[in-house]
Amino acid sequence: MKTVPEQSTLGRTDSEQLEFATSMGRCILTHNRVDFERLHIQYMEDNRQHCGIIVVPQKNAYEVAQRIGILVSALAVDEITNQLLYA
């Protein structure tokens, strides 16, 4: 897992963040449900591919990690690709 600051993508738009994650073969983890739901729909309407979007509520780090762990341990990579998931 890499954070936005670690990837030097701070200040980029949500669309640019998703494009970057996709170019790196990574799903994206976000608290921003509304904007990423919209982006997911746009991608599907345009027949574009992404590596997955995982939306998590803003909770403490332990709970977020626990939710993500449950989700990714239950799914294979190909089951996350092009999916909008809620952890």
C-alpha cells in the first residue's frame, strides 16, 4: 500500500489519482465515497478499466485496516478489478 504523499500525487484530482493507481496496477482506497462512485460510473459507461475502488468510512486506523483485511482476504485480484467495493 502506498499513500498519496508517498506517490507524490498530492494535489491531483480524484480522476488523476484513479488514473495513476490504474497505471500502477493498484486498486485505490478512499474515504471519498461520492466522487469515486461518480468516477466508477464514468469508467463503466466509457468502457474504461480500473483496478478497483475500495471505499472505507473514516474510522480509526485499526478499524480501517481490519475492514480492508477482511475484504482483500476474501477476494482475488480479478474480483476487485473494475469493482466499487465498500469495506
